[in-house]
Amino acid sequence: MDVIEVTDDTCLACDNNKDAPAFVRAYVYARYPSGVTAAFCASHGRQHRAELIAKGATILDLSHLVHE
């Protein structure tokens, strides 16, 4: 399993949306070839998955843990 370290465990896309709740836990993590990392909630992870892969990102998807 890949290890992707992020500095913040909240969804990047939700944090940039003023209408989203203040804290939305991330379950999908991406590391770009440059080493930059990003974290997304399960919904935004699914929404952006194809784009992330197209940009060469390594994806760690833990969205199966949402309901545990």
C-alpha cells in the first residue's frame, strides 16, 4: 500500500467551497509526480479521480471506510 502524507486531513475541495461544512474528513488522497499531495472527501475523490490520474497522481482511496 502506498503511503501518502498530507498536512491536513480535510477535503481540499470542500475547504474551497464556502457553502460546505467547516470540516469534511478526507478519505481519498493523491500524490502528484511533483510530490505535492491533496486530500478529498469520498464524494470529491470520485468526482476528481479521472483528472487526478490523468495528471499522473498516485491515488490512495480509503472511501470504503466512510461508514465504519
